[in-house]
Amino acid sequence: MKEKISLKQARRIALAAQGFGDPRPAGPVGWRQMNKMLSRIGLLQIDSVSVVVRAHYMPLFSRLGPYPRDLLDKAANSKKRSLFEYWAHEASLLPVETYPLMRWRMERASRHEEMYTGLAKWARKNTQLIDDIYSEVVARGPIAASDIDGAKGSGGWWGWSDEKHAFEWLFWAGRITTASRRGFERLYDLPERVLPPAIYNAAVPQATDAHRDLLRISARALGVATVGDLRDYFRLSPADVKGRVEELVESGELLPVRVEGWSQQAYLHTGARIPRKVEARALLAPFDPVVWERSRAERLFGFRYRIEIYTPAAKRQYGYYVLPFLLGDTIAARVDLKADRPAGVLRVQAAYAEPGAPAHTAEALADELRLMAQWLELERIEVVPAGDLAPALSDILGRNRALTAQHAPA
């Protein structure tokens, strides 16, 4: 391994670690491919926005291409589940094998630590209601917060009902977990009734050992990273990782390196691949591990990315729900997308090329949009003439539609 690596090498290392170093499967995607990829990236962040598709479905599509979304649903919701839900990098789906490594966070939450300050403050004053809600889950689970009489709030964090606060505190503390979802609403049950017995009854590691193992997962998933990058993957605090990275260096699992243009010390996972070339083509969700840590995306790709959902429309630079487009080992474009399901249309509301984007960016993006429309079972793609890449994209998609019509059977 090298003690100094170029920025181009760092990009290829990071993308290979995230599953972009290999071609997508040629045939149908099944359990084996899905579980292998989940093991590689370590977690899927969950988000409620469904402008295109729920965020946790996207990373597998980005890496594997079209796959049956019910595969992921079964992995997260069935009796033979291989995933569970908890707070990791925000709310996340994680392989069940990671459950013992998160018990330290649950234990801290039970002491009103490692959670939102407002929720902890509320919980200290409402222990009886928390106990009552727990008893309801014991008796009636799986159960949603809305199934409790009087539990209807006004929406959002500040609009949560007291009952919803209790459910959320119990979830943080690990006393209940997600059994399944109704729409996007969690149905809660006891972890001992949801998780595989071998996982639930596994020995609980010491917090320092769990932190070290979580850093191992992060390092393998990132390939090359700063300490900040490694911490961010599972939202570990500086105190939690103090001394742990040094231990992984001493054990030979991490190699200190300098990355061209990075001011901070970086660490290379000693199992990381350094491919000569990465030939990726993928739309990335805003919560994909490649771009979710915005400063890392800037350091690796020179790509400044901010999600503008909560920005007033008149002040948005690129659009409401903008997905980066990965082409080769660069982020070549960004596209504001919306899946108009009632109309059967994937709407490209704006498309912008990044500086230095390859000449074939529009053509490659058109191919990926067709693949996404097929995966989402949408009949056509419509392009709004907004952004410098939109005219070429519209022309390519329109030309292909014309060719398809010409060759359609009479």
C-alpha cells in the first residue's frame, strides 16, 4: 500500500468500496446479490420523502440496477428478516448482525443520552406514560402510535402527541423496535418477538469494542477516509472513537495515508481495492453514502451538494429533489426528478452538467433515466427545459421515442 495517494486514486478506492467497482449483475437480482451489497455498505438511511422513491430503496438500485423492491421489504419486515431498524446514520436499516453493536446506544438512550434533547427532557417528566405505552406494545404489538386512542398529533416533531413521544423514546432505548410498516408508519413490537433469537440473545460487547467494530464497518465501506468520515458513518462522537482508530492502525487494519489535496490525515482500509478504472453509471439518492457527508463529497469529487427541499422555491439553485449523477469516477451532472405516479411519468424538472462533464453525459444520463423509469414502472420520461443539460437530454429521449414508434409493430 502507498503512503500517499492521488485524488483520482482516492475516488476510485471510495467508489469500489461502495460497490461501484464491479459491473451490475447481468441477470435478475436476488437475495444473494442484495445481501452481499448490504454487507458491503453496512446500512441504508431511511427518509420519509418519496418524490422519486423512498431513499432506502435507491442505493441498491444505484449499484445493482433494477431489482424487486419487495426483496428489501421482506428483508426488513418478514419473520426471517435480515435487516432491523435503528438510529445509525440517522434512522437506518442495518444487517441484523449489527444489532449487538448498537446496544450501547440503546443503553445510553435508556439513561436519556444519545437522543434528541427535547425527547430526553420530555421523557424524564413522563415515565408513567412511557410505562403505559410499553405495556400496550406488550399486550397488542405490533402496534402503531396512531392505534392508541387520543394519540393523534398535529404532525412534525413539535406536533407529536405524548403517546408518539413515548413510542419514540422506547424505540431509542431499544425496548421496542420496528416490526413492519403500514405505508411509512412504523408498527412497533418487542425486539425479542421481532429479531432472530440468536441475534437478540447474542452477547453484548463493551462499548469500546462496539465502537471499534463500527469503525471497521465504516472503514471497509469508505475505503479511504478521515477520522471525521469514519465517525460520521454511524454518528459516533469524538469521545467514542478516541484511541480506537489508533488501535486499528496498530492491528494493521488501517494504514495512515496522505490524499492529494486533503488537509486532514486519511486512513486507507488495508483490504481496499485500488482499481485502475471505475465505469459506474448511477443516479444517487441525496442520502447515499457516497454523498451524504457533504464535505467528503467536495473533497473527493469537487462537488458541492446541498439538498434544497426546505429552501423556498424562489431561492433554490438546482431544484426540489436533486440527484447527483455518477459517471465513471466523477459526478458529471445533477438532475431534479419527480415520479408522477398517477400520470405514469418520470419528470426531469431540471438537469445540469457539472464542470468538465464528459461529452456523453446526456446520453449516459438518458440511459439511466430509462432504467429508473422501468424500475419504477413509469411509462415515459418528460423533460422540462430547465438547466444547461436539459436540451440535449430532451433531444436524446425524444429521438429514441421516435425510433421506438417507427419500429413498433403495426
